[in-house]
Amino acid sequence: MADDRDEKVGDGTTENMSAADLLVQMRREAKAAAVKAERRKVEPFQFGFTSLLDALVVLLMFLLVTISADPLNVKMDERLLLARSTSDFEPKDAIPILIKKGFIAVDDKEVVRVDCKMQGGVCSDADVQNRTKCDQNPKQCTADERNRLKTMSFFVDKSYKEDADENSFLIVPLQKALEELVKSEQEENRELKREFKGLVNIIADRAIPFRLIAEVVHTAGTAQLSNMRFAIIKVSNR
């Protein structure tokens, strides 16, 4: 009988095991369970050097985007000369619209061309540069030259207007660009639980006529941008 009991040890059952064999098997199972539990352990998170560099790169990109959208960092050239005023201008967080002698840009991206005509012909680059030079320092130009340059007319071609109507105030490419930015800003505000204020900063060359500025203002209004500010050069009121 004893021999029959010994032959059954190790077949996976515990009915006929001796106390010693049962103890050995229990120890094996406990050891296997401990090994499995050790493998399931999750190593603690370590903030390494690589992740720190990633964070710094993201921060740097955010700063670059923020600075590039700041209207105070707009560089004036022969196609952009800001108007002068004694009023204050506060460049708050807003969508920037740039109107230069040559194009209209939204958030530093050119969206539509601005044409120029003078005395029945197309303005040359030299004419544009001379206009800016004369506006900055009238003494550098003769009276005849100033009068000739003041006949410049800046406008957006009717092909960019609604229904290709020359009298329309809606500039279609500008409207589309603004609507995309407004949609993105609204989604961001919803996630951050902030109010959408519809702010826009308009940076226009002083030679741009009122008609074109009015078209830009109207187009911005159709894109839910109703709170507008105009960039100027602050001068003394004395």
C-alpha cells in the first residue's frame, strides 16, 4: 500500500501526498506566485534629462509664437509706415491683421494682394520706396514729387471681393483666414473655460486709404471679430 501511495506523488494532485511532498509543492507555488507579482510591479516614473529637454523645447516654441504675434515687434519698412498719434495703444492678446503696401497678412501669413496704381499706371517698387521716404521726411522730396506720389491708390482687386463686386466690402480670402483662426481660438477658450472676446489688432501703413481699412474692418466683423485696436506710433501731445 505504501508503494502505491508513493507512485502517485508528483502527478499534480494532493490527495495521496505525504506531508513532506505537500510542503515542497506549496513552497514551489508560493515562489512562482512571488515571481509573477514581482514582474507586475510598475517601475516608478523618472524625470530624466531627455524629458526635461522636451519641456524646454515646447516652452521655447510657445515663446517664439507669442513674440511673433506681438504687434509691437512689427518692423517698419518701405511698405509699412505706421500712423502717428498721441493716443495710447495696448497690444493685448489678439489676432493681428497687417495691411502693407503690397499685401494683407493675418498672423504673419500673406492672404491677399494689395495693388497700387498711380496716374493711370502700376506703381513701381521705386515709387513705393520714395513714397515712404517722403512721408518720413518731406524735406527730402520736392513739392512736385510729393504731389505725384500722393496720387497713389492702394486697393484690393475685385476678384478677391464677394461676388467679384468692386463695390463689395467683403474680402473673401481675408474672411476665410480669420474664420479659421477664430474657430481655433474659440476651441482653445472652451477647453480653458475662457471667454472669447473677439479681439483684433490692425497694423496698417499710413498711406492705406480709408476705403481699404473699412473693407478690412467689415470683413473682420463678419468673422466675429468686433473688438478692434489700431497700431500707431506714439508721439508727444505737446
